[in-house]
Amino acid sequence: MIEAFDGQLLVTIDEQVYSLDKLELHEKQSKDFDYDPVIKTNKKIYIPPMSHPWKMKSFLKQQERAHLKKRFT
């Protein structure tokens, strides 16, 4: 196997030079089927208001942890 200065890989077999190409293991999409790419949209994250019963409890717990470790934001 020979690596050229430009990074190309070559191999010699019976005094003939062949270039090596990288093949992918799997195709990204099948050539036999029509493919419509799926467009991902960013979902809006729902943050409940502070009046929600679980929100206030988790906020107070996080606030207590921050004061214990002296991390104030």
C-alpha cells in the first residue's frame, strides 16, 4: 500500500497500480424508494408557572441547594 503526498491511497498488484476508495457500509437512503427528508422542528418547551404546586416545591429545593453550596445566580 502506498500513500501519496496528497493523501491518496494506492496499491500495487502484479505491477499494476490501483487507487483505493472508501466505501460506506450502509447507504443513507435507499435508491429504490422515493425519499422525502423529515424536517425536524424545534418544539417549544413548556415551563409551568410558579403558581403550579410542583414548580414551587422544586424551585425551593433548588434554591436551598444553591445556598448550601454558595452558588447564587
